[in-house]
Amino acid sequence: MRTPIPSVDRLLDLTGRATLVTGAAGGIGRAIARRFAEAGAPVAVHYRTSEVEAGQVVGEIEAADGEAVSLRADLTDEAEVERLFDAALEAMGRLDVLVNNAGAYPLADFDAVDAGAWEAVVAANLTTVHLATRAAAARMERGGAIVNVASIEGLQPMPMHIHYDAAKAGVLMHTRAAALELGPRGIRVNAVSPGLIDSGDLEEAWPEGVVRWRSTAPLGRTGTPEDVADACLVLASDAARWVTGANLVVDGGATSRPAF
């Protein structure tokens, strides 16, 4: 039987589709939570340490007549992940969308990345994706969509990021493998790979890097959290109803540059 095709004005409508966004207290996660709420989704705003900021995101969503709740968990702890998703299900009554955004972005020289440093970054960026995806899939009774926020560094390495680069490459393969495994359950799994994103203070913190990026990226600017949020929204929506196992690069064309 042919799947009904939604009208254009409903393609990005997430009304009633309960969504959990990890790492949603600031930056990209905050923009994702707000955008999904604007599209009609009830949103669970996950945080680990930023309770006040998560509460602010909830307040912003509610002020715009949206529905939101903030929930805390350490996503590297399997038991806490299960409690988080139970709490989200209790608060929203269902779960339709997961956006795996939480992660860590430390810099370290290659020789300084010992076993502890390696394991901490892989746990924060890759293990969390697996644990959250598994917990979400077990609760998506009507099918659903999972969007992983990866990075262009999963496609090409950057200095002082050996652990982060490897973890994000793992996220991209996890996306494809999970799409294969979960497709028969009606669950789509895709990834977004952002380039350099300015959440408000990047130019002050790293002026020379911003100048280099702008001179390299064909579109001539750094990205915004909203650029990433909109890409996530498309992949979670009916506009991408036959898209799974894909990686959408959101980098202003930076990775399209020739290698030499």
C-alpha cells in the first residue's frame, strides 16, 4: 500500500511527536529544542550539569506556547539513561523522536591522550549515542526518528582531536548500522555533521580560526546553531520519510574544497 504523502504545509509539522533532545541546555541543543517545539513537538530538554540553563530553555519554549520539561541524566551511565527515558515517557506519554546532541569537545596533543582521556571522550560522544538510541528504540512503539549530531571531523581529522575525531567517525557508522537494525521497526536513523558553529562567542575566543574558516568555506561564514537545528528538523520530519542511514553535512561547503 502506498504511504500517504503529506501536503507541503505539513512536511515539517511535528505536532504531537514527543521529542527528547540530549545536551539541550545550550548552543546547538538549545536551538534544536526550540525549533522542534516551534514545529509542534512536546520536548524533553536533557541536561547533565546545566540545570539553570535547561530551565531557561523550558521557559523559552513555554513562553512561545510550547510544551517542554527538563530532565537530568549522565548519559554515560546506563542505569541513568534508562531512568531518563522512563521519565520522558511518563512526562510526555510517548516518544517519537530522539536527537542525540550531547557530547564533549576537548583539545589534547596526541601524546597526552592516554587510556583515560581516550575512554572519556569516546564515552561522551559515542557510547552515549548507543545507550540513548537503544533506550529510545525500546520505547518507540509507533516507529520514530533518531537524529545524531556528528561532525565533519568524523569525515576528515583535525589537529589535537584524535579521540574526538575517532568518536564522531564512530557515530557516523553507528548511524548506518542502527538504520539497518531499526528500519524494520519503522525507526529511521540519520546524522547531521556540522562544520564550525558559532554559538555567540566564537569570534572573540578564536578570531584567527574564524578568519581561516570564512576564507575557506564557499558560503563565506561560520554556521549558527539554528542551521544545525533546521537540518535536524528536516531529517526528523515527514520531509525525510524515506531517508535513513544518511549523513547530512552542514558546513557551508567547507568539506567540498579540494584536498590539494
